[in-house]
Amino acid sequence: MYSTDTAANRGKIESYLALKYGMTLGGATTDYVNSVGTSVYNYTGGYSKDVVGIAKDTTNTFDQRISKSVNSGSLLTLSTDTNFTNANTTHANTLTDGQYLVVANDGAALTEQTSELDLASYSSRIGREWRARNTGSVGAINLQFSGYDDNYILLQDADGDFSTGATNAGYLSATGAINTTLADGQYITLAETATPSSLSFSISDDAIGFGNLSSSLTKYATGDGFGSTTSAIAHAISASTNAVNGYVIELEGTEFICQSCSNSYTISSVGATPVAPIVGSEQFGMNIVPTGTGTVSSPYNTANYAYSTTGMPSIVANGVGDDTVTNFALEYMANTQTLTPAGHYQVVLTYTMHALF
């Protein structure tokens, strides 16, 4: 190929063989050169690991259409088409004479990190970065990252600092492939998108009632407003979030007040210590039973009943950020005594959920 044994010619030959067979040049060599000795890649900035390259150079009959480093643990394969396994000559002949696309990485770990990343758009990225040299304006080519899938996005950046100015080139396929153009001097890495913040909160019925209260029996609130003489679920709260620190549900409430009495008579609340219903005494209380990963706070987490407006708003339940729904079943109990004035009684309860992002 070259008739004279010179350092320049050795550089051309070594570059040719390294790119053809997926080998990475070592030692003092810092440049991959084409058939006329022009640099098509150099190790500037430490991007010198697992060098791969596709090229067409008719002077030395070089026509490389697929490239993967022979080094153990190498991730990246370049191809002129969507096949990443077949022999070189079977791939699409898309390159023109003089075109080289050479890529190498910095050897960084593959562990996920959050540094040098726009955390408003992405949750994490792998530590490893690649740098590309594009000679002759190579267009869109196919890349495949072994071991990665469609949970990952290819990020492209002009200066290697992905915290600002990075471009989202798109999701990888299920097999880790993507078709894109790598500009000369461009840096790339793989990132995962930030999971959108989610919060779900609902209540099954916002108007419940006891019906007619009596001093001779305990009444339990129901969704139809007539009440029940046996314990009953009045309504249910459903809650979920993916917030890192979960969520809390707060209760703000009034006393159980007579709306039609001239003196705004109040049926006594049970207080912060749970008690069982006592027929013939004035009582208003509640309890909560969870189904799911959420939990109920004291004093509402027992089979007995409690209610106190002291210190409200107060946390009555909480949950983890596992994005699964917990249903909280709420029961309300009321008793009156013979001297309790007749009238229309009402208590207003406001439940608020706070996600702890």
C-alpha cells in the first residue's frame, strides 16, 4: 500500500488497521489519520477508549460500514444501516470518498449520576461520554449501545457539559439503537428522563349524613344521608403519588354545631383519646382504615373513635411515593343525650393532600 517505511506512513497503516478491526491505538499515538495523513480523530480531552469508526477512503481501498471495538465492555457499534451483526460488505453503501466518522469514549464508569445534567428534564445519566469527529460531513448513521433499551435517551452536546445546551436526540429502541447525525466535535451520553411528578387524590362522596340522631342508639354516617345504626363506611379517600418523600393528608374541621339552634349548640367531640360509642352521651368521633401502603395517624388508627379540633390542621394519614393507590375508609359516629337540643347539626371537614417532592 505504501512503498516507503516512514513514521507518517506507519501512522496511516496503523489507523487503517485499527479502524478496520476495531482496535484502539495505544502508546504515543494520539491521532488517527486518513490516506493522505490528515487527522480524522485525536485523543484530545482523554476520549481515547474503545475507538470505533466508519469511513470510505478510496486511496487505500478502505470501506468500513460497521464498527465495534474488540475491547471487553465496549458498548457502541456504528453501522450504515440498521443491522449491527452482519459482515462489513453486506451493509448499506452510503458513505462517499473521504468521509470518516470516528468515535471514542472517556472510559468513565457506567453508573448513573445526576451531575452535569439538566435535572428539570432528566433524572440521571450514565457517567460515560463519547466524542465524535466527523470528517467530510457524514450524515445520519445508526448507533447501538449494548445493554441499553428504550428507557434511555441519547443526549448530544457541543462542549461535553450536559447540564446546559444538551440536545435530546431521541429514545433508543428496545435493542439500544438510534439513527442520528453526529456533528464534528460533538459529545454524547445516555440519560433517563425525569419521571413526571404525579399526585392523585379523590373522595368518593363529599356530602354524608347521620339522619335522625337519638339518645337511645348510636348513629353512623352514610353516603345516602340517612345514617346507619351499625358501623358503616361513610366515604373513602383515594391517594397516591410518586413523590420521593411520599405524601400526607391533613384534616381541618369544625365542631358538630347546631345550625338551627339560637345558641349554636355543639355536640361534644370525643377528643384526642379514642373511645368506644356510649349510648346516651354526647359524642362525635371518627376513625380511618387504610387499604394499601398508606398508614393512618393516631388517634384515628384504632377501631374506636376520636375527634379533636385542637391543633388543626392535623395529619391524619400518610403514604410512600410508590405511585400506588391507598384507599382510606372513613367512619363517623355520633351519640346524643336526652337534653341535646333538636335541630340541624353540621360539621365541615376539609381533607388536603400534600405530596412531598
